[in-house]
Amino acid sequence: MKSKKINDNLYKALILLLLLGSIGFSSCLKNNAEEASKSLIGTWNIDSHITYYGTLLNMGSSSDSSSVLTENAGSMEAKASFIDIQLMIGGNEERIQSTYRLINEKVNSGFTKVNKYYLQLDQSVIEVEYGDGTSDSHESAENIALYLRDTIDNSITEKVLKLSKQ
């Protein structure tokens, strides 16, 4: 009789543990794209940018040269579905105004998968890196990096913009 009571108590404890574990696990699940989108909205300063010029190769690209600007290089205003980027390069203004959709994609990184974020614009795609790139850096981010890539024939130009939230 005592053995049956112990088994019943173990069974109840196991059920309680599984129930609490599943509640805890489901509360840890977040909508990363939603958090990243909230974090993106606002006014940003473009603190610096680097432009890389290179050549496309069969297995990637090679960087032929680069130029660095480490002063206030412009601004970005992101709303729920519209983005306005103003970038000053050598006294010339480059402006990107577009509707956008934020895309969250899981990609392999070693033995695990990590979140990659992209802004799908009307005419192009911009990669977004939140903060330090850790798993929760997209939440309430104060710093982001934007990677703008253009390819023409055999040439590639990549602009890396470092931004901080106002």
C-alpha cells in the first residue's frame, strides 16, 4: 500500500514538473521579428560608414579598396513600414526612401541557428545587425549596423553604416 502511495506522489510530482516546465518554456518563446521591428522604429544617427569596393569571384568576393568616414554621416528615420535614410558621402547626399518589410531568417552558425534580419525595400535588400549580434540584441537596440550591397557586372560595392538611436 505504501509503495502505491509513493508511486502516486511521484506521478503527481512528474505531471506538475512537466506542466510548470512547459509554461516556463512557452513564456520564453518570443516573436523575434516583432521585437526587432519595434526596436528599429525611431530616429537614428549614422555615426560612421565604410565603403568597400571589390571584385566578384566564383566563391565570394575580394575587397580591392575601401573608404572610411567616421563623422556624423547622416540620419535614418524608421516608421512602422517606411524608412528614410539620408547619407552624406564626400559632400554628396544619398537618400533612400522606401516602404519596407522586416524579414527574420534563421541561418546556420556552427552547430546552432541564429537570427538574421533584412529590410526588404522596394528596390533592394539591406541586412540589419542589432547591437552586438547576440541572441537578444534585437530587443530595445540602441545600436545597429546596416549592410547595403550593390553589384554591377563583376564589381561589388558594400556600404556598412553604424547607427545609434537618438
